[in-house]
Amino acid sequence: MNGSDLLLLVRREMPFGKYQGRRLCELPGPYLAWFAREGFPAGELGRLLALMHEIDHNGLRGLLEPLRQPGR
């Protein structure tokens, strides 16, 4: 993980599924946990979803708040 991954979490949108169009940082914990059980997609999206799952699972969503502020 690097700092740019955190920016991607607040900027990138989920490209498919029930939460299509939602930013990755806004995906609910149970949805991320489902991916953790069933398998993350390949590539960058899977890597970012796994990172978001770790952030959510460890109660660290607040770390992303400064990045979500207007003007960023």
C-alpha cells in the first residue's frame, strides 16, 4: 500500500454489482466481508477492495475523512 491507494479509495467508484457507482470508501462492511470470504476480483480493484476491507475491519475508516474533504 502507498498513499495514493488511499486517494483511490475516496475517488474510485465500484464498477459493478449492487453498489455500482458508489465510491469504494463508502462500501458497507458486510459487502467488503463478503468479498473477503468469496474472493476479491483480480487486479487493482481487488487490491483496493482488500485494502478497504482491512481499513473497515480494523475500525479505521476515519483515516479517510481528511481525504474526502471538498477541494481534494
